[in-house]
Amino acid sequence: MAAERAIGDNDSMNSEITLEETILTREEMARLLNEDLAGEYQAVIAYIVYSQVIKGAAYTAIAKELRVHAAEEMEHALKIAQQVDYFGGMPTVTPKSVKTSNDAKQMLRFDLENERITIANYRERIKQAEAMGEFALSETLREIILQEQEHEIDLCNALGINLNDDFLS
């Protein structure tokens, strides 16, 4: 549902500037949060699997950190599921698909790609929540983003790349 709102009048020019702003319905927000929830499930599964199959002395500490990430992603899923319910939806039970590989670095790249997508999605969701006046949701998402960005930094360090590098190219 779109709402127009006037953001100013200029008496000297006798004109009005309008900004069209999209404000989601509660149902639309619940649907988008369910997509985010499916991504959190994906992250939990990926971190659990990768932490168990990543091999080699160079990856011992990384595997341990992936187990920590899995637990944190589970907490994110619980928070997002609570928000889906608050917005009148039924939390999804289906994760997004999990990519696998026999290559440890490729698994870490998959995780990094997912973290970056999640962060971008939550930044958008925060804007949408604030447009709706749902500030508790935006604060919850900000807390989640803090950990998602920590995961992104951990994965960049594990891969030996800079945070702003485009590792996919």
C-alpha cells in the first residue's frame, strides 16, 4: 500500500513537493520476515554442517567459531519467528537451500555471501519497519545486524580477504 505525504511547501513558488513512500501492510511485513526466517534457518544448517565437515589443522579454530555462529543464528531465528507471529503470520518451517562443497574455502564463501545478503535484507527491513512506525522491530533487527556483521568480519578474516572486497569476482 503506498501513501503519499507532503514534505514541504514553498510559499514563494506556491508549489508542493510530495514523496511517495511505500508503507507495508502487516501481512506484507510478515511475508518478508518469513523469507528472512528461512534465511536464518539456512544459516543455522550451513554453520552446523560446515563446522563438522571442514577439515584440516588450519580450520580447527574456524570450525569452532562456526559452531558459535550456528547458535547465534538460532537466536536470530527465534527473534524473527516472534516478529512473524506479532505481525499475524505463521512462522515458516522451510529453510532456504544450503549450498555444499568439498572445498573448505568455498563453504566459507557461501557463508559470507549469505551473511552479506542477510545484512542487506535487514537494512531494508529496518527502513520498512520504521516507515510503519514499528520501532521495536527495527531495534530487534539492529541487534541482529550487529552479530551478522561480526560473522561477516570473522568470515573475511578466515578467508584472508578485506571486508569490502568483492570475493565473488
